[in-house]
Amino acid sequence: MASTIVAADFRAPAGLRNAHVQTLLPRILPGRKLARETEIVDLPDGDFVELAWARPAPSRDDAPIFLLFHGLEGSFDSPYARELLHAAAAMGWRAVLMHFRGCGQTPNRLPRAYHSGDTADAYWIVGQLAQRYPQALMVAAGVSLGANMLLKLVAEQGGDGLPLAGAIAINAPLDLAASADTLNRGISRLYQRYLLRQLKHKVLTRLQTTPLPLKINAGQIRRLNSFWAYDNDVTAPLHGFRSASDYYRRASAGPLLGEIELPTLILHAADDPFMPGDLFSRLPPPSPSVRVEIARHGGHVGYVERRGGRLRSWLTRRIEQQLRQWAPRQLERATPSHLPYP
């Protein structure tokens, strides 16, 4: 995959080009129905993550694997997750989502949670899946927080350090400090407020049963009103960072783009309300293994297009195309599931 930053071929329909409309549309359109099977995987430190496997699964052990990492406070029930897992399963892939700690159906065991640069759990899961299905090609994809984490992981591990054929990053907040600044301005503060409400509810619930290494009390947590404040007083001390600035600097994947050796596709929208419009001009050039496609419109993980007179996901169509490119022979052998499609 040649190193390049190019314009994506996504075209937002007339009347649906607003960034916020694109961001919210997938959450109000009819969602995919998809059966799942939950698996608890224990981690080396005594905690666990939940895997959500799309069902029915392929019958062959060598069917290619599509591993998805969700965004901040996302889950199997996030519209983009169901859409992408459904599409991969319908193509004959073994589709699975890894919930970050505490994002599945059961609270995690340890005081810590997860963060944008937390690559250890994903590394462990990729290794476990490779051992379980040694003949299967595997591709990983990440959305938002999960995309930043995935890019950091592939940069850290080098071309031979992961049993992956490729990685796909969707709307990754590659400069976490700049994203925190953007989400603290204008209309984007509504997204910040919504996400902070979820984060604070979770940590306040944990405080009722589990001592946490925090210097602030429940009342002070409730008053945190920005990601800078929350990450400084909650995320950083929970995960061994000195401050929010230290966390953002060490967890951001953007400075590592030039070190990526694995074939990698990055999808981004220039009008993403979670990030500055000049995001990629702030970062080093990507390596020759990376292709960046930037859409003029699309919002944050939106990319709703009109095809055949209906509103559909361009994101799904683009990822299907990439999966076919990376695994043509495996797909010939794989047995497609009996999911309704498209």
C-alpha cells in the first residue's frame, strides 16, 4: 500500500453534508440485527475483557478473522459496531469485537479501566486469536479511541510483531490534546458533555464498591466539565500518568505514523467535530505502509451516503472493499454466514 494522503470517494447527499447531521444519522437510522455470543477472556493481570462474536460463525477454522475495537464508551451495541460486524460476517469472516475493560456486560475486576493508548489488552487478544486459529488471516479495525489505540499498537510492534494482514483506523483522535481542545469548544461541547456523563457515571458507580487511587471525591468528580479535567483527575491517576498532558503526549498515535510497517488504511473526515480540521498537518508524514483517505464531509464515524434511493453506510462499503483486497483467496474458501445481506 503506497504511502499517500488522498481524498476519499465519499460523497454526502445534498442536505446531509453538515458534520453534526452525519455524526448523528447512524444513531437514528434503523440498526442491524445481529446475534452474538459473549466470551470472557482472562488477562495476565487478573482482569478480563469480553469478546462479542457475531453469530452464526463460519464453519471453517481458516475463515479470515475481523477483529474490531470500539470507541470511547462504545460496545457491541454501537451502531457502527453492529454495521461493520454484520458486513464482515456476511462476507464469510469470523467477526468479533473486543470490549475494553468495563465496557461489556460486566464491570471489570481491577480499579483501572482503559484509555486511548492502552495497547496491552489488544496485543494479548490478537495473540490468543492467532493461537486459536493459526491458519486464519486476521485484520483488525478500530473506531475513534479504538483506532488511536490500534495505530499505536501496530507502530509499537513493527511489521512482524503482530499476526495481522492489515489494520484499519476510522476517525482516530491522533492528537489527543488537540481533540480535547476541540471538544471543549462550540457545539462540540455537547459531545463532550454526553461522553463525560457516561464516564463519570461509571467511575462513580465503581467508587461505591471499589477503592480507587483518586485524590478527588464523588462530588468533585460530578463537577468535572471537560476532558482535560477528567483525564487529569481520573484517567491519569488510574493508569499511571502524571497528568492529562502526560497522558495525551504518551498515548497519542499521531507522532508514530511514520513508524508503521503493517499495511494500514486510515479513514478520516475533514469536518470531524471531535478533532481540529488541520489534524494531519500537525503530524509527521505517514510511512510507506499507510494510506490515508480524507473525506470532505462525514462527521465523526458518520459517512452516510445515498445508494439505490436509500441511505447507506459508505464506511461499510469502503471496509468491505479493503477486506476483499487483503483476503481474496481466503474469502474464496470461507463459507459465508446466513445473515441477511445487504
